[in-house]
Amino acid sequence: MSRSIFCRYLRWIGVSVWSLALVFGAGACLGEDLHREQGETYPTTSLAPLVKRISPAVVGIRGWGVPSESRIFDPEAGFPDPPTLREWQGAGVIVDALAGLIVTANHLVANATVVKALLYDGRAMNAVVLVRSERDDVALLRIEGDNFRALTLENPGTLDVGEPVLAIGYPQDWGQSVTFGIVSALHRSCPGIANSDLVQSDVLVGQGSSGGALVNQRGRLIGVIVARRGGFAFAAPVDAIRRLFVAAQ
């Protein structure tokens, strides 16, 4: 066989092998796509270990009292609604395990004469209101006991729009619930709250989630949920929580 014919033969073999590799390789990729159900998502890292670590620091809050504002039972006649005992339901976050300090939404305890914290382990403890901030709609409570778990506050200025976050609260009478979303916007305002530096997120929250924790993927507290509007949750930032510590000293 001449040298030129032999070289052409080798080139033909190389091209054939390369073509077969492309066909089978493409077939394998197509096979994976065909076997993936429509709408199926790729595996992601589980958040379960993080939730297990931070959940014990989030407690249920119950407050009982008579509202200070008067309500009109019959607007036409002008007769006032007789004072009645009301209950406020929400959540709180333990931020100091040794001192038993809990941060929650101010509107849960503003008119309450009795406040209880329902711990993750089933304990129900009396809570004392130390300081309140109507501007930020947050309040600092204290419980006495031991074996508490607390969340660390994130450093101010480290939060970014689009960052994944978890919300943990006690909506309605369902017990503790966890939802997941992202930070939608920073420096937001919400009717009824003077603070215009709220954290807006798209986490799903329901009635009873006020005072709950907004936590980043590092397991640090970035805000306390104080309102919901238009499908978004609004949280008082860590700066507002730190101001409570200063006021309590």
C-alpha cells in the first residue's frame, strides 16, 4: 500500500470514530433531557440542617389586654364598644440566651398586660416587656430560665437585594412554620410604621407571623417581621434591634 493511500485510510478511520462519538454523546444528552419530567428542577442543597439549628430560637408570643383606643360599636348612634379583653398572637426571636432577651413586634405587646412566650420545646413562660419602639414597631422582652437558644444578629450593611432568606414564625394556630424567598428590596416603608428602612422580601407569611425571624443562609438574624402587604413581608432591620439594646441599658 502506498504511503498516500495509507494516510488517507487513517484519516477516514479518525473521522469515522469522531463522528460516532458525537452521535452517541448527543444521544446520551438527549436521553437525559427526555427522561427529565417537565417542570422538574435540579437538586439543590437542603436547608433542613440550617432550619434545625435556628428553629429553637424562634418562639410563639401571646399577649392579653384591653386596647387603649376606643372602638365604636354602632357608628350611627355613636355608642362606644365596651372594653373587652383581646388576645394578640405572633412570634418572637431569642437574641440573648443568657439574659433571656426576646425581640418581637411592638404591636403584639403594646396594649398587653400579660405576655407569654411559647418555646420550641413546649415550655410556656411569662415575659416582661423591657422597652418598646413605636417608630420601628419592635419590642424587647425578657424571660427567666435556662437552656435557651439564640440567634446572632447579622452585621449592618451586609444585606443585598436577591439574597436568599428564611422566615420563621407562628402563623395562626398551626405552630412554627418556615418559608423561603429572597430579599426583594431594601430601605422600604410601610403604612403605619415610621421607619422607612424596612427590609422587603417575598417570603410567604400569614396572620400571626408578626415578630417572626428573617434569617439569611448563614443562620443570622437580619430582621424581625412587622408587616405584610401586597404579598410581601416587611421586617425591621438589625439596626432597629440594636437600638432596643441601647434603650434597655
